[in-house]
Amino acid sequence: DAGVTQSPTHLIKTRGQQVTLRCSPKSGHDTVSWYQQALGQGPQFIFQYYEEEERQRGNFPDRFSGHQFPNYSSELNVNALLLGDSALYLCASKSGANVLTFGAGSRLTVL
Amino acid sequence: EDQVTQSPEALRLQEGESSSLNCSYTVSGLRGLFWYRQDPGKGPEFLFTLYSAGEEKEKERLKATLTKKESFLHITAPKPEDSATYLCAVQAASGGSYIPTFGRGTSLIVHP
């Protein structure tokens, strides 16, 4: 049973560029959340998607946007990249009130 | 605002040397407290959920306990493969958001 899969695993961008990260949730899960984890920090909640709508949002600017598709997969888009956006971006899925299952993350470096 | 503070930030142990990690929290009504393990470059892996003060959960060399203000992750006779960052997260009962707030984690290194 495949868990949460994320792509790409690593990517390098320059300031001002845009990036799209992708996530396939664990089989049977319908809710997807995205987290940003800077080096040495805990995961910070970006937003959560359920039934193709953004249901909750953390304290992140509008440069961060997302989408959920009918097959429950999700994308995270970040526009106008800043150096401070360099981090590990984690996707997590769940079904109902169950605990989160995390993917291995996408490591974004902004130069 | 929910807050989670983990201590120590880093811990070095010799193989077999038991110790405890602390997670202090402030939340408006606790719905659940979670412990995760995170290996370098990987996503967090779920370990335990605790719901009420006095509850304990065990898994191999790990034991998690919960009071009204903090949780402890006890590691008994650790092995080098227990080296990882351990994350604590709390989920508030109020507001209906159910979004967990994470601490910064404790980085554990176990030397052979």
C-alpha cells in the first residue's frame, strides 16, 4: 500500500520564479494538508484541502496557493519566490479525524 | 494561541543510556497530543496519540506519557537506530479546525 508520494524530491529555483509541488495522498485518504518545515524547525501549517476546496489556512501570504483534484491529489504553488521560502515542503493526508500520514517532502532551495 | 515547547533541543546518549524528552504545551482544550519521529530528509512518522492526562502508550523502547501541561517520551535502553528528531504536536478541541501545532523537535543521537 503506497503511502503519501510527493514530487519532485529536490528542486532549485531563483528568486522571483514560481514553483509547483505535487502530492498523491495515501489510498483511502481524502484530506490533504501542506506544511513548510525550515531547517531546525517544526512543520508549519500552510493549508488543508478537502472536497477540492481550501478548508483551513495558516499564516502564509497569498503567494502560496493550492489545488485539490477529484482523485484527491493536490498541488502547492508558490509565486514570486523569496530566499526565505527555502524549506522542506511536506504533504500530509488523512481520512476523517485520523492522524496525519506524511510524505517524504520536496526540498526547495531558492537562490 | 496554541504553543508547544520541546526540550532539550538536542540530546546525545550512549547506547543503553535511558532518558526522557519533554513536550510542554498550552492549548485551549486538548483534543489530542501526537508524537512523531522524523529521520533526516524524510517526513514525520507517526508514533503515538495521547488524549487525556494519565494516559500512557508504549512501542518497543518508547513510552509516551501525558499530564495536563506536558508530555514525556521515555526512551529505555536506546539503540543507534533510535537516532532521529522527535516531534510533538497538539490538537485543540475548540474551534473545530483540528489542525495540529508542532514543536521544533528534539534531535536525538545515540552513540554505539
